[in-house]
Amino acid sequence: MKRNDNGLLYGPEDKVSYFQSGLLGLQHVLAMDVYVPPLIIAGLLSMTLGQKTGFLQAAFLACGIGTILQTKFFMKLPVSQGPSFVPIGAVAGVYFANGAAHGGLATVLGSLVIGAILLILLGLSGIYQKVINTLVPALVGGTIITCVGLSLLPSALNDNIFKATGNVDQNIEIAAITGFAMLAAITIGIRIPQLQRLFRVSSIVIALIIGTVVASAMGRFDWSVVNNAPWLSLPKFTAVHYGLHFSLPAILTFVVIYMVLTTETTGTWFAMSAVVGEKILKKQWNRGIIGEGLSCLFAALLGTTPMTGYSTNAGVVSITGVASRRVFVSAGIWFMVLGFFGKLSAFLSAVPAPVIGGIFSIICVIIMLNGLNVIRDLDTNESSIYILGIPIVLTMAVILLPSAVLKSTPQMVQYLLGSPITIAAISAVVLNLTMGDHKAEVSEDNQSNENPKNTTSHIEAQKLAESKS
């Protein structure tokens, strides 16, 4: 039984039982590799085992707080927060440039606090929504969503399967079995309506269980990590432990990082908006950026790195058909539980990378197709082809850029090139401003009440949605 044309079983405002929302919330947590950025950073900073555990726990707590803040109070879309990959290089650079183990992290956290406050002020000013409405019509939004899925796919395949630790043949086998298990569960849910809610909704959990069992049978699951982890522990290494130090160069560096993160998060919001079939209203944009700032502020005070909206969850919603905000609040609660229960955190971090890769790769493709679906109903012209095509080319170019070339560029440029989504978004906006047929957009907007499919601007769509509400 489908809810609407998007195939959702539950919309954002639909209530799901507490037991089911708890199970589905855990499914979102399992599908997100939120532990990867903190572990990478901890390795780069040569943290001790205790510091590394505290860093990961703080990240889980920040994920939970940020997810609940955004879903329940601010953005009010089904979105989940997680540590971004974008700041990794900047965190390491600022850390070593400011005393390393002797005050480096205090400078990093102080800069992150200032950047988060600036995000909050940006949302309170109301400017963010005006910028989005002016620069990001539907064509640009759909292009960004497409590039989000495309940019994540190489990571899903390379980092989690082909280049992951272990035998590559085994990695491919585990990923293939995991992906096949998920597709089998989805197929059963589609073909047998009576079992749709069980198999389609739980398809990712089913795949994760099967993939983990197979990996464990191959000796690829490290149970010692789980056995050695404490049952219950509190994060010890927070901003209270490290302190806060403010350095202007470091602050300016992270202001640039936050600008990149904002672009990344905007792409995620577009993706989720497309999946649930609901326009993002003016107030939501501003509230969302306030929520993003608060999320990053709590992360900095807890002693971990900035949070961002995760695109993965849009793909999960497309697969399961469940977009209830209650499920995402449950995911936030699960993250907070992980922040205190060491064995559960250790178990999730020990799930073999190929298991995640088998699921993640399918999710990436679904995100990409959702972006193309946004563009499908628009009236396009010759310039539209370039506005869509060039960002795709640049996304792939940044992904395939040799590391030697990347390292030879200035540090600020490296931060930008470290985020293919940002390059795609900037290029799509610039191309639309220079090549877009803005007169045609205005004309079509004026006719949007007669033929809604001709609408190419988010401004008119949002005004229409607001008038109805």
C-alpha cells in the first residue's frame, strides 16, 4: 500500500509505533558510516586509545543531539546529522600548526565554536533563505542532488570494497552478498504486498545482518574490539578537558570550512525534499541553518568535529518508504545511547567495510536518480544541458584528481577540492547565473498556477506552499 507518487509508506508527519520507529531508527544508524571521519582524524592526530574512544563517543553524542534538534525543532525534515569528511584536512593542519598535543586541539575547538556561532547568526538574520531562493532554482537543486549521489559512489566502492583492508576478492564477495540480500528483501516486499512493510522497511537491517554473518564466517569480524570495550563509559576528552583557544588564522580557515559544509548540507536538504515530495519553506531554510549551527556548536563543546546533514538517509527513505520524523528522532536517541555504551559503539565500528559498501553503493545510485527525477518534469533548453552536465564532469574530475596535484594547490583550494559536492554546487549556481534563461523562468513562474510542472524556481513553489499552509 503506497502513500503517494513517491512510494512512501509513511510521510514525515505520520506516526509510527515506538517499537517500529526504534527499529527503523537503528537501521538509519547502521546505514551511516559516521564513525569513519572521527577515526580518520584520531589517527592523523596520533590520539591515545582513551582519547580515540572519547572522540568517537563525543561524535555519537553530537550526532544524536544534532539529529533531534534538526528533525524535531528546526529544519523539521527527516534528516540525520553526522561528522563531515570535509574538515579532516583542516583539523589536522590547524592542530599541528598550533602546538599539536600541547594546545592544538584547543585551537581547533575554539575556531569551531566561533564558526558555529556565525552559522546561527546567519540563520537568525534571515539572509540564508534569500540566498538559496535567488541562486538555487529547481534545475540547480536537482543538479546538486544528482552530484551528491555521484560523488558518494566512488567512496562506497573504493573505500569500502576495492581498497578496504583484507582480501579484495573476499571484499567483493561480501559486498555482493550484502547488496543481493537487500535487493531480495526489497523484491519480496514489492511482489508480496502483505510482506511489504516487513521486508521493504527492514531491507537494510536484513542486509546488514546477513552481510555481517557472512563476513564473520570468513573471519572478517573482529570480536576482540567488542570484547575489550567497556559496557558503560562517559566521554572524558571534551572541550572542558582540552580548553578553548582562539586564533584568527584558524578561525578564518574554519569559516571557509563551514561555508563548504553549508553547501554540502544544502544538497542533503534538497535530496530529502525531493524524496518526500515536499517543498522546503522559507522559514525552514533559516531554521535549518540555525539547527546546523547549534549542532556544530554542541559537537565542538563535546570535543569533536563539525556535523552535517547526511545524504545517505535520503537513499534509505527511498528504499524503505518510511520518512516519519519520529523514526529520525529515534535514530538520534540511538546515537546518544551509542555515546554512552561502549560495546554497542564498538560493535557498529567493527562491522566490516564491505558490508557497508554493498548497501552504500545502492543508496548512492538512488540519491543520484532522485536528483534526475527533480529535473525530469522541468521545461529545459540548450543551456540547461550545460548547467546539469558541467557540474557532473567537475564532480568526477575532483574525485579522480591525482593527490599530487591536489597537494600542490594552496591550502584553501585544497579544502574546496576536498568536497566534490561544493565544486558541483558552485559551478551549477555560476552556470545558471551566466547561462540560465531567467526571462523564461519568470514567464513560467507566472504561469505556474495553470501548469505546475513548468515551475522552475523554488521561490514560487515555496510561496504557493506557504499560502496553502
